[in-house]
Amino acid sequence: MLEVFGGIYCIYCPEGNNIAGQIVESNPDEVVLINVHAGSYAVPDPGDPDLRSDYGEALKNQTGLVGYPAGTVNRQVFPGWEQNQPGTTAINRSNWANAVANVLQQPSPVNIAANAHYNVVSGLLTIQIELYYTGNSIAPINYLNIALLQNDIIGPQTGAYPYSTYRHHDILRDLLTGQWGEPIYTTSAGYFEARTYTYQMPPHFRGVPVVPANMHLAIFIAEGHQHILTGISVTPEFTVAHTHNVNALSITAPEEVCVESLSPILTLRNDGNAPLTSATIQYSINGGAPQLYAWSGYLSTYERADVALPLINFNSNFSDPNTLLCSVYSPNGQQDEDIGNNNRTFVFENAPASTGTSLTLEIKTDFYGYEIYWEIIDEAGAVFASGGNEVVGASGGGYNNASPADPGTYYNNQLIVVPVDLPLEGCYTFRILDAFGDGMCCTYGSGFYRLRDQDGDWLFAGGAFGAEQRHPFLAGPWQVTDISSEVFTADVTVSPNPSPNGAWLAQIDLPAQATVKAALYTTDGRLLWQLPATDMPAGPSALPIQLADAPAGMYILRLLIDDKLLVRKLAK
């Protein structure tokens, strides 16, 4: 049983949550996680969610913790690892994994089995528990504890990126058996007992709505207030209002794109009582032609599936954001009994575009210039430019591991101007990290960053962020445009198309002499081939394109003829 103590304003809690999640993932069905929000960092500001419980403060106080996040493993003492005084149970996140490995080697004198049923219509949660002692507990009385937890609570989290939409998991909402559990009076080998509990689920906890699909249980036995002997995690079976009901739960896609194509992920959830084995998905962007996708699988009630939808091309909105609409219907070939959750939209932007590959980055540090690291990377993660604290760059933001003596550090309140010459046109990302997790503005100075192109136009700027901020951008004169339009009177044909061997011939018939540039991209914006600026005479010219080593698929050919752009789709 790993109990983690933190709060929404705890800057190192995202790191602690990542460590705890990795421990659970590495030890399936062997580690149960409870996140307890308690202490000053958990007290919400007006408008922020209250993730505390009625029991968190007492749990925190018995650990002896002096910093956040802190953790206890089976509420045991680990000599030499105590965060505070010897004999206390709170340990730092760097020791959680070792403590878990230690406890997993220990025998337990008691086993637990349990199942639960949650009638969402009536709100009644029923829990059946069996416990069996295979050995003798050293305590004559043990205590059975049932903790109610909630996943996927969206809210702020200091030190996280993005700050305002962090997903909080395994949050303690209630202890159904009270602060320290209900007694088990016989604790010797061979003792068996079965218990049934019922619980009326409230509509919310401290103003945070209960989402039935996100509720689960942690059940454990302790010898007293401390020293947990064993525990299990239980997800209820559900009874809901409808037989056939598929929910378009969420869409995952980039918030900014460099090309006019997208491969979104739609998360489906079965909100019906009948197992979901099939559904139809329709999706479109900016009101363009819809695409259909037939999904099949097996989902029990409230189970989810992430559906990677095939690539869809679209025509960009330049004055307004782009809108992706996903609809799901026909669960198991039946009429959906609740059409209110069938549609989901996702809004995204075109990434800012420069006029070339020569850029200028300006950074003004705050009072702690040594905490900053930045880099410009391509889609494969290759670094083309970087600066700042190399230790922070190697470890990531939010770890509070920076020192003014680290290599590459900047001074406080320093203005840094860095010329950046990228080798190729294409999609890149500017990434900036802060070791303390509080960005560059505006608590400790008025730091900023901004990137401009060779014409002096700013692509983006910022300074207020958490541990990390990212900005995708398009380097080069390639502006996304309507793939079906021709904005120049030149006649361009490409053959053969498709080309089985990746060899195409573009025939360009110019009405007058012009300067031609060409580039071939993957549909996710990765540059594969380019022709530098070339003067072509009036009349027909041939442009061979060789892409023999590329895999079969769709590619985007962009031709810049003087200052006019044409786009062609090539297939291999």
C-alpha cells in the first residue's frame, strides 16, 4: 500500500505522481496507490477543486512528514530512510521504489478477496469482502479499511504541464470504515470471515462531482493505525441506465499543426450495460468531407478504448481555429439510447510559420537565470539549437536540481539573443524548461522568451509557465493552403501517381520565367526532399523526384513558384 501525500500547489508532486505510477505499472496487482491531498499545499484557492478528504489530515499527521510529496509504504518504518525523525513512516520519493521492493518480499498473515457492485441509477455501492488468515498476526485486533478513490479529476497542479488540465488519479475521497477501520477480533491462522458493506454514493465530495466510471476502491488490513498487512484494489461492476450507449469521451490530437492533415485518437467508453463490440465513427475537419471508421472490440460497462483514426486531410481556417468533429453511433448495430454523448469536438490551430530558416531567439531571465534550459528540436527529437543549464536539459524541468555552477547557466536578469539557423525547412518545436517549475514570470522577476523570423515578425512569446512549455512552429515559407486550389497559372502535373517505386516526374509549364522551390513532406510534416531555389524558363520543365527508400503511403509536394504556392498529393 503506497500512500502519497501532496496537494495541487505542491511543485514536486507531479514528479512524485510519475514515480508512483511507474511503481504501480512495474508491479501489476501487487501495489495499491492512494493519493492523499492534505496540508497547506492542498488548501484550494477560490475556484480551484478541493481534493482533500475528511481523513487526510489525521493520516498525514501520523507519518511525521516534513516535505511534499511524502509517501508511506504499508505505513512501515524504514530505518535510515525517514523523512523526519527516526521511527516515523514518511519517506522521500527517491526511496519509494526500494521500500515497495522490500515490502513485497515480506509474507502477510492474511489474504483479502473482494468484489463490488455500483448501481449508478440508485447510487448504491455494495461491497463483499472475504478475509482469511494463513498465519498469526502479532496484534490481537486488526482493522479492515475501505477507501473510496476517484480518477481523472481535471484541475490545476503546480509544476505540471499544462498546469490547468492536470489529471489527478487515485484521490482519496472517503473512508467507508472510518478513520482507522473496523476491528477484526480474531487474527489467528485459519480464521475466515465474510463481510458485506453498503454505501450510498453522494453526488459530490467537497464540490467535486462524483463520476461513477472513475470510482474505485482500495481495501486493506492494518494492525492498528500503522503497519498495513495487505491490501487490494477493486473496480466495481456497474449497472447503468441504458443497455446500448456509446460515449465519445475525448479526442487526443496536436493543438497546433504544420500540415493540413491529422491522425486523431478518439477515446470511446461503453456507457451501456451490454458489452460493446462494435460502433461506427464519423469524423471531419472544418466541415469538410467526413470519413467513416468501423470500430470493433470488446468493452464491458465503463471500459474504454483509444481508437487511432486514419489520417484525414483538411483545408485550414486561417482566420479562425480549426475544428475536428467526431461522432460515434450504432453501438452493436443498435440505436443509441443516449445521443447526448455521441459527439465530441477538438479545436486546434495552424502553427506559426516563418519566412525562412534564419531565426532569432530572445530570452530575458528572471531572478533565477540558472534554472532555465531551452532547445529547438525536430519531429524526431533531434536538437538543432539549445542553451541554458545543461543539467536541467538532461533531467527535465521541475526537479529543483539546478545550481549557478552548472554548465551553460545564464545570469539572473540577463538578456540573451541567439541567432538560430536551421538546416532545413519543416516542423520544429521550441521547448523551454524551468528547474523550479515556476516559469520565468512573474513572481520572481519579469522574464520572457520570444522567437522572430528573418523579417522581424514574432512567431510566439511567453514567460508564464510551469516546469515546461512547448511551441511548435513551421520554419520556411511554406504556408498551409487549400490543397485543391491552384493560386498560380502554371500547369503542374505529376506522373505516375501513384508511383510503386517512389519515382515521380513533375511537369511544370510556366507562363513566364520564375524562381521555383520544391519540397516533399510526409503527412505529419517531416521534410524528406527539397529543391533549392532554381530559375526555370518559360514553358515546360521536368522535375524528377526520387523517394525509393520511403515506405508506401501519402506524401505532400509543395511548389513555391516565385511567391505563389501549389500543393500536390503524391502516393506511393
